[in-house]
Amino acid sequence: MLLSRVGYIRPSSLPEAVQALQAHDNARVLAGGQTMINVMKTRFATPDVVVDLVDVPGLASIEARADGALTLGSMVTYDAIDHSDKVRGARAVLSEVATVIADQQVRNRGTIGGNICASDPTNHFPPVMVALGASMTIVGMDGERTVDAADFFAGVYMTAVEPGEVLTGIAIPAPASNQGDAFEAITIGTEGTCIVNVAVSLRCNGTIEDAHVVVGCVSATPVPATGIEEALNGSAPTPQNIDAAISGFAPSLDPPGDVHASAEYRSHLAEVVTRRAVTAAVGKAVS
């Protein structure tokens, strides 16, 4: 299906972008376009104007502090994350996730900001952002504000970014010593959409501490597995303890069913993938 007629604005500064969004009631931000253009083709979204951020300075930057904290501009592409030494040196899980999203053509264009602002329950990065304790910088006419990842995702295709605002960057905290981050997923084909995904971040120095386990694809927003986190914290990182913490997780979920997996099967997969992700994170923390 062809696109409907749509206005196109390509601002050269962030204030111009915000002003353009404010000036049109039915305006949408265009980042990499890998989701937006397809959504527009299906008429699920029909903006009057798209505001392309490609020429806005600073939004495609990757900044790393000496302590390992990262700031990713919202227009940083998956490919840039995949190949960034700064990212791999600080939170390698981000590169590991970026390299398995779709195919190389999509990774060349798709952006981290577009991925999380789409708030598609099957997207890769939302649970990762929550597990890593990221925070999002949002700019509008009233200035700049910061929203924690745990509060950013509001529902299917809904986030804390209000009309007339722009997500400009994502801040990722520095890893602690003995930190382990992992992401595991079951996808439709090798590079397809996730059926279930899980992100885990934890510390391990004799015992598991500060565990964050976040499950995607089972609800409208990423689901923190608080029961598993509580069971893991303070325990020795043994396979038996990991199994005990995760066992029985599936019945607590109420995911949707679809052509790819029934609700019951998706719940089962969530438990399986969570076990894999926790085991992988522990392995990275103690290596």
C-alpha cells in the first residue's frame, strides 16, 4: 500500500524540530523510519507532517565517561552501537542486542530512539533499558526532563514522550565490578521478531546481588520479574539456586496468544528464556 500524502520537515537544530512538532497537531518524529514508514503504509498512523531528525546535530553521538557510563543519542543506529568500541567496552550487551536485530539493511537505518519510542512489546531494546537502569532525556518547549526507563514505557506504542517533544538521548549507568549483563530471546526465524525476550543485569561476588530481570513480549510493557529478583539476591550462583528462583514463573504471567505462540506456550518460553538469561549473566559476572 502506498503512503498517504504527508508533509515533510527536515530541521537543522533541536529547537527547530520542537517548534515544528508544536506547530502541527498531527506531527510525528521520523528517526530511522524502519517502523514508522511501514506503519504509515498500512494507514495505522496517518500523520499530516513528519519531522525528520537526521540533520539535528548531536543526536547521533555516542559518549563514554571514564567510569564506563554511556550516553547514546536517540539517532544512533543499531549498526553504530554494534561496532562502537565505547559501547563494547562499557556495556557490551547493547552491541550484542544490536547485532541481532533484523538484517544489516535495517541495522544501517534503524535507531535506538526509534526502537524504544515505538514501544512495540516485541522490540529488543525496551527490556534491556529497564534492566540496565537507563534514563531517557526528553526535550520540549518547556525545556528538558529525564524519565527512568522503568517509567518510560506506558503501553503498546505509548511512551512518556508527549506530543511536541523529542527523545534526545539515553543514559546508561556505568557497570559495577563483577557486573553481568545478558539478553536472550526466541525469535521468528534467525533475525525475526521476538516471541519472548529477557534482559538480565546483576552483580556476582560469591553471591548474586542487585539482580534485575525484565521480560518482554508478555505484556504491553516490559515486565520486571520481581519475585525472581528477590529469590536470586543473596543466593549463591549455582544452577540449583537459579532453577529454584525461576521455577513456577510461567503461571504468574498473562501474555497474549497469537499465531506464533499461544498464551500458555509464551509463558513457558518466558520461563525457559529467563533461565538462559540469568545463567548467561552470572557467567559473565564471574568470568
